[in-house]
Amino acid sequence: MPIDNPIESPQSFMAIYLTPGRGRLNAPQEVIRARYEQCEDMACVLTERAQTLSFKESLSESEILSRCCQGLRDDDADFNEKEAQWVICRLAELLGWERTWKPQRSA
């Protein structure tokens, strides 16, 4: 019996799973919802780390966001490229930081 889950994925996250040119989702809603919850949780977890780096290391917001993104792109992390970028944008939003960070292609 499916569990009713009131959490809705925002359009910005759903866009990650749209098939270009077709406008259709390329994954089941349950998968997208689970991935959204994981990404949202990660953004929330990273807020404390980002604030600590900002305070103790005196790093720029852009540098902190870049470092966090590098960590999400690590092979051990469970995020694809688009999800990592979404997490970082959400992190900046949660912190009230301007989005001056620009994603760099991973090698």
C-alpha cells in the first residue's frame, strides 16, 4: 500500500528529470520525490558547514559554494551533476546568499 507523501518536488528540481524536447519526466514520481528529499536534506546539512567556513576561514560565498559542489561531485557522493548544482543553488538560497557562484564542469 503506497504511503501518502505530501512533499511535492519544486519545478526547479523536476526540471532535472525532464527529457529535453519532450517535456516528459524520465523517472517515476516516487524516484524523483526520493531524490528531491535527499537533495533538500543535503542542502540543509551543508548550511552549517558553509556558515562555519564563512566565519572561520573567511572564504567568499562563491568559494564556499564551489567547494561544497566539488564534494557533491565526488565519486563517493550519491548525486549526479544536475542534482549537485541544484543542491548548491538551494544552499545559497537557504543562506540568503546571492548566487554569484557559477557551476564548473567536472573533469
